[in-house]
Amino acid sequence: IADFQSNLLASGFFDGARLDTYPKPEGAAEVPVTVTLRTRKPRTFGFGPGYSTDVGPRLRFTWENHWLNPQGHSLGAEAELSAPRQSIATWYDIPGQDPINDKFRFAGGYQYEQIANDDSLSQLLTVGPEWHRKFPNGWERVLSLKWRNESYRLGNDEGTSNLVMPGVDFSLLRSDNRIDPNRGYRLQFGVSAAKEGLLSDANMIHATALARGLITLGDGHRFLGRLQLGGNFTNGYNKVPPSLRFFAGGDQSVRGYDYQTLSPENDEGDYVGGRYLVAGGVEYQYPLRDKWRLATFIDQGSAFNDLNYYELKTSVGIGVRWVSPVGPIRVDLAHGLDEPGGIRLHFSIGPEL
């Protein structure tokens, strides 16, 4: 009964579901159930401001039509605006045979991004189908086929990239609380590929992996760990566009270094992105009072082009956490140990897993 109620709410069509059961008639194999549903509004609109030291102030808009026809099709769009990045995306969803855990999505989007260099930018257009599936063990899988058209400038290098990339992504989240968990972990893996001559300009395999973990011991002593890996495997790296290259540094990467500044550079000192990425960190949080915590951490990582010759940058820092209704608000002071410079301030909001 509880699963039935949960599935009704998870369908996205209702904002209220009440189930009443009655005594089973003698000799009957079924229990009578009365279901009372409250239909949600057909359309919703969302607006939210935000801020991080990576991108500065940002605005996010969302719109969704939850049902277009009796088959349960839906349509949505979202946009995000910040100084270095502006994007808009739209999607059309068709439920599968199991509408709670299975859907087909056709999605498209446009993104303009200014990279760490003032004279480097990317304009990316993507379109293609996706098949989303959630398995009983909690893993979620997305199969996709994306056409990517990207015009870019990296320092004095300009170009246009066309890639058709089939891909697969897996993700798993286990936690005892979505907003402020005491323990849990998140795993994400993804791989996509392109073949030169098959509507693509380059041969390549693009792979990423992310692992986050959290454990709480004793009276609120929290330990967090994070590891992020990435790689581009290709025989023509100069044809890989910026959106598929790797950059490190910033709030969610290696604190103590500016956003996207841990990267290979060209002869003019422009950050041009790397073939590979390694970034991670460990953090300890000490409970203060109510919803306040004191944190100390070590981060390490970088983006680079050669697996045999690379240098990971290290930073240390302290911070404070306040648990808000939308997740912890994090304010950190971090110092990079491998480059001259002072203390950098980092600010971010959201669940730690």
C-alpha cells in the first residue's frame, strides 16, 4: 500500500494521494482499497537566484507542462544565467511501460560559456534522444545519442566541432537524508564515443567517474571524501572541443585555486584544457551548535595531457557550514600550496552528496 501511494506521487501527475483500506471479506484474496487523488496543476514555473565564487550571481528558471495528453507525455524547459555561462534547454518526455522508472526523452539545448581566459569561449548546441531507466537496486541508467555542434575559441585557436556521440551514464545515491545526510555515498560513471567519418570530425572516447562518501562518528563528527576522474582517448586531441576537455580548480574541484585555472596552457599562457583529470579531497567537520559546523580540508588535483608526466596541485583550508532548508551553506578559506598567492574565498550551497 505504501509503495502504491509513493508511486502515485512519483508519477508527477498528483500532488496528493490518500489510500484507505477496509477489512478483507472472509475468504477473499484481495483487500479493498479506496484511492483519493488530488491532481496537480498542469503547469509549474520556478525561479531561483544563487551564488557561488566559481560563476558569481546566477539565476535559474524552470517551466514544465506535466501532461500534454492522456498518454502522460510532458514538456519542460529551463534556463540558467550567470556572468561566464548562459544556457537554455528543453525536453519532451514519453513514459515507458513502467512510467515510474522508465521514460524516453528527446532533449536539446544551447550553452554559451566564457572559459577561464577572458578571450576563450564556447558556444555549444546539443540535440538527441535519451532513454532513462531506474533499476530496483537503485542504479539509474541513461542511454543517449547526442549531436554536438560547438564553435569555440581557445586563446588564438578557433574552430567548429561536429560530433555524434552515443553514450551511457550510470548513477547511484544512497543516503539517510537527501538534504543533510549523516552517512551515504554517490557513484557516477559515464562514457561516450565518436567515430570520424560517421557524422563526426574526430575519433574519441570520453569517460568520467565520480565518487563521494560521507560517514558520521560519535556525536556529529563528520568525514567526507571525494574523487573525480576523467579521460579523453583520441588520436587527434586538437579536434576535441572545450566542453569535452578537462579543467580543475574552484568550489567543487580543488579549492584554493581559481575556477578552471588548473589546466595545460598554450604558448601565450591561455588555459586550453587537458586530456585527463584527477581531483579529490578529504574533509572533517566538527559540530559547533544547532546547525553550525566547523570544517577543515585538504584538496588535490589537476588537468593534464600525459599520464606519465603530471603534477597535482594541493590546497588546505578551513570553513564553516550552516544547514539551511535547501542544504548546507559552505564558506571556505583555502590556500594553494603549489603556487604563490593568498587565501581564496569559496562559497557554495547544496547537499554534500
